[in-house]
Amino acid sequence: MPPGQGWTGRALLAVSVAGVPLVRFAARRFGRRGGLLVAAGCGLLFARDVTMTAAGAPARLRALPRFLLIAEAAVSGLATVTGLSAWARRPGAAAPAGAPREPAAARVAAAAATATLVLHTAREAIYLSPGHGRR
């Protein structure tokens, strides 16, 4: 059975679909800890994408999954760096009156994390398709 097929592939797809609202919930509900958790999750996806790329996975994929893998690696790296930066700068601490409490780095991190999950979900959906996204 090709990778991404079976119940594990379907479970991974369901988790990535559910991940988009969970990222927003974690970042808003848990503040700094939620932002750190989201950055760590994006870092794990980034490490997985880089490992897949280094192992030669893009050469075995069709054009769209290859593009999604490379785009996902770039966006998840951005989400990790900006998320850790926002966490280190203590979002919400001593914000001037009238300024948004969420710094720009935190907004970029949340948007990049959401984009990472959308790209990941699209790639996993292609892997579950009949052609498996492979050549």
C-alpha cells in the first residue's frame, strides 16, 4: 500500500483539516504557550518536509504535489521562525494605548501556520486520491 493510504493517511488528513481552527483556538486561548505550541508543530512539519525533499521525494511526485511540498516547506519554515520570534518578544506585553495587542510577528505566524495547514491538507488529499500524486 503506498504511503498516505489506509486509515493512517485518512487520520492524518482529518487532523490537518481540523488543525486550521485549532491553530486559531490555541493562539487565542493559550496566548504565548499556544503560540509556542503552534510554532513547534510548524517546525515539525518543516523538518518533515525538508527530510522528504532531501530524500528525493519531489522527483517521484507529479507537478502539483511537488509544488505543494516545496511551498509547504517554505511557509512552515516562515511560520516557525515568526512564531518563535513572536513568542520570544512576549506578545501583548506593554502595548501602547490604541495599538493592537497582537504584534505583527504573531499575526504573520498565525497566517503562515494556517497556510501551512492548508497546503499540507491539499497535499495529503492528493496522496489519498486514486493516482496518489505519484508519477
